[in-house]
Amino acid sequence: MAAILPGRLSLDPSISSMGSMFACMPNLPWHALSIQEILERLGTSLRGLSPEEVRQRQAQYGLNTSPRPPQPSAWKRFLRQFHNALIYVLLVSAVITAFLGYWVDAGVILGVVLVNALIGFIQEGRAEEALEAVRNLLSPRAKVRREGRLIEVAAEELVPGDVVIVEFRGPHTGRSAAFTGQKSPC
């Protein structure tokens, strides 16, 4: 089963890097248009786009990705380790201990707080690296028709006007009937 999808389905330009193409067509009922109307509006055909058209559209609209939130600086990540009720209690007790003149005890308490912050900072950094590695492993792919041939591309390389091939893979259950439009799962 093939479907023609206008790249990303979001019409909100703030969400999609390709939103500028669809901003001129707000609230367009894509589902209600004929295939020919969709092809005309997106400037494509059932054969798909040529490599030159893909390059032009990628240059115009950018990659099909969501903007990533800005990563906090290393200093902010380190200072965030101190934002904990137990750490506040330890810091207050270190101040009170120092005020009472027990300098060694105050130093030990502050040392424990600092070591705890360093360990948390290092673990958080490793966790972020592992999460980024998992994101790279799970990059979605899509089958598209370009110049009449079926090829597989990274989802971020989709552009407005790509003819995306939608395949259902999985056991035939009642849930698949909703996807395929069958009246009965049997």
C-alpha cells in the first residue's frame, strides 16, 4: 500500500523545519484531497522526485528533524548536582559545624558533598552519551519512490513531495483492520 505524505505531517512551522512550505496552506485537509491534487500541490508525481529536486528541497526546507533542546553547559550540569534537599541539609550542617569551630568535621561534610556532586556529574555525562548512542542506533528509515525506483532513506532525508511507501508489518489482528481499512479482522 502506498501513501503520499507531505514529509512531516505537522503544519506548525515552529515544530517542523519543513513547516514553511505548509504555512501557506494552513488547515488544508490533505486527507480529503485526491492523489492528483496532492501531487500537484507538492510539485511531484507518482514516479517520485529526482535527485536534483531532492537536493533543492533539502536546501530550501532543511532536514526533516525536530530541533533538539539546547544542552546545558558543563557548569550548569555540575551545579545541578547540588539541587537536592539532602545536599541542602548537609551544607547547612557544614556551616553550623564550622560556626561552632569544628573545622575538620565541616571539611569532611563539604568533602562528602563535593565527591557526591562529582560522581553525579560523571554519571549524568555517561548517561547522556549512552542515550545519544541509542538515538543514533534507532534512526528511523522510510521507503520512498524516487525517479520510479523504490529506495530506503533515513527519515531525516524526507522532503515535501516524497512518495512514501507505507507497509504494514505484523500479525493480522483486529488492530491491523483499523490501519488497513478492512471491515473485519478475519
